[in-house]
Amino acid sequence: MFNRLHNINEPTVTITIEDQQIKVPASDSVAAAMLAAGIVTARTTPISGAHRGPYCMMGTCFECVVEIDGVPNQQACQTQVREGMNVTVQRGLRDIES
């Protein structure tokens, strides 16, 4: 599982991931916050419903797309957390235009 290498003493923010409120370092990406909270599924595939999660952590693979504050197709690894953010797993097919 995903563990932090050291105890980070920096400002934190509270975000909601799948109806679970968590406090994370303000410098985290959404993907890092999800993994630290033990949430490994970011999306499900449109055809089979297979679970996908953060993989490359640098914006190349698009396996980590989630819905953030009601907007689908957001790359979790490229989005920094902010206070009050609401993140949900993206299930199935979403529109390209948002």
C-alpha cells in the first residue's frame, strides 16, 4: 500500500473522497491523497467496469481520471488538492466535453 516516507509538517486541507473526509498536506495531488487514504480506484472502464487507478503519476496514462466538484475527466495526478474539494470515482463512460 501507499505510505508516506516521512511525517510532513506542513499546512493541511480537508477534502472529501467518496463521502470520506480526509485531511491531507496542501501540496498533495488528488491521486497522492487518494492513495494515502487507501482509495486505489479512480475510475471504472466503460465496457467491462474494470477498476483503474493512478499508475504513472505524471499525467501520461489517464488511468487516474476522477470527477472533481462535479466535473468529470479530471486527472487526479495533475490536480493539487484544495480546501473543500469533493472527489468521486468516475464510473463508466463520461462525455469528453465538460
